[in-house]
Amino acid sequence: MTFLALDDQQLLRAAGLLRLLGGGFVEPIEAPPAPLHIAAQQMLARCLEQGRVDLGSEMQWLSQLGLGTPQELQEIAEWLLASGHLDSDGGLSFVGQAAERRYGARNFMEVLAVFSAPPEIVALHGRTEIGSLDPSLLATRVDGPRLIVLAGRAWRVTHIDWKHRRAFVEPSDQVGRARWGGTVGMQSFALAGAVRDVLLRADLPGVAVSERASMRLRQIHDEYAPRVLKQATVVRDEPSGRRWWTFAGLRINEVLAAALDDVAPELCRDGAVGNWSLPVAPGVSAGQLAQALARARERFGETLADVTPAVSEDALRGLKFAEMLPPHLAIRTLGRRLGEPVELGVPPRPAG
């Protein structure tokens, strides 16, 4: 395959991916942690299925599935009753008015799926389904015919049925375009660490690099040289403020930022936490960060597994069934998914 990078960030990410590939790395498949919102959804779904259920028996079953601890499941059940998602009578629980209002309009279809997906537009050539489209590709204004690319060729859109989410197309000899939704995702510890290796001039086994990319990588090595060391991480001033260059990936950096905010808030400052670095207060030294990290490990364990990264209200709205959870459990559920345990010795000790 060929990687085409449009900027330095993409070039480094591609180089990191190829270094992992050359080393035989395969990303592990891990279930998302703390599925407490799924436990709440299952309680409501069981009430829909059975009509009336004994929540005590349901909690025992859900606990065996590992969807939450007995205490967490008890809190969820109490919240569902208090919030009106469930009602009870004679020791049995059933669907409440709050759930009827929120989910009942479509016969509780939303409860039957544990994930949400944006509606896509189905493209049809006659009665033949060609594929599906991001709605934003059809919503933008265009001069002349609206052209798209699907199934390896260009098509001209002749009609859009927004109500039924269908677009009718005809083959075209003109150049079309494609668009897929989504944003650049967070980098894992493995990928961010591979990028760090590339910046330390590690080899890319089995990779053919173009002359232009090789020249740009040499320039990037020089530009990033003050930010990477073999045996330690770096704390330095940047145009945006002082940053700790961990190259530990976004999830671990979020955990580190939250741990520092807990044990040494004076070392923190507002700013974006990234895949490769996180913001710290002006003048903070590597020694101060090392001491704070040691205190955090004493409090939360060596891997900082009990640290919950900060969660915004906007992020909570993206967690399906969050309203079925007590607020603190909703934050805990999403926070655990935003973070990742910091393995022993990771990241390396800070050095100025």
C-alpha cells in the first residue's frame, strides 16, 4: 500500500504505523471498559420484554455478565426508579413514564441498539442499491451537476428523497468526489511511541520512502530534536505554552493530566491534551512533574487505573443511555473509556 501524507503530522503518523507494521505489531481487541450504560439499558429492555421484573434478580444476572459491580448496579436501579424510567408496584418493576416519553414514540426502537449512528443516504441506480452516502455530501451547494463516487465510479445525482433518505443516481463520465464522516482519532500508546521512535531516527524495516518524504523526515528530525530523548521525556516551552512531551498517546496523557490535577493542581494549566504532549504550568520543572507522578502512583496505584479523566457535558451527550445513569456513574463510564492505565515505567521519567 502507499501512504500519502499532506502535512508533517500525517507523515509522522504514517511512519509510526509502518514501523509498527514492520515489527509485526497487531492491535489488541479489547472490549470498552465500564459498560454501566449497557447495564441500565438491559434493565429497561428486560422490563419491555417481560412486562414486570424483579430488579434484584436482574442485578444478579447483570453482575455475572460483568456489566458492573453489585453496588453500581444497585445505584443504577435506584436511579432508574427515581428518574421515572422505571416504576414499581408490589416489588416488581416496569417501564415508567420517563422512558415512555423518551423512547416510546418509535416503539422503543432506540432501546434495542446500544450504539447510535448518523442516518446515511442510500444511493439507488434504478432499483439497484449502489451504496450509502454521508448526508453532508448531498447538503452542500454545488455549481452544475452533483457528482459523487461510489462502487469505484462516478455518478450524477438526479433526485434526493430526504424523507426516505434515498438518492437516485445515473452513471457519469465526469469526475466525482467522495466524503466520509469522522475525525482524526486518538493515537494509542503503541502508535505514539512508534512516532517517538521515528523522531529518534529508528529504522522503518521493509518500507520504501520517497525522496521527498525522506528529505522532509530529516527536517522534522531536526525540528523535533529538542522534544525527544532516548531515556526520558522532555518538558519545554512552546509558542502555545509549556508542555510535557510524553509521546504516550491521548488516553494516557488524559490520565496523566487528571492525576496531576488531583495531586498537584499548581502544575497544571488549561490547554489541549494531545497524543504526544500535555500542557503544564509556566516554569514547571521535570523534577516537579516526577515528584507529582510519584505521589499520584502512591495514591492511585502504579498504573493510575483509578484516575478518571475530565469529562465534558458535550462528551456525555455522546454516550447513549447516559440519562439512565446517575451523573457520577455516567462520568465514570465515559472517563474510563477516555483513559488508559499507565503501565509501569510509562511514560519514562521527565527530564528538562
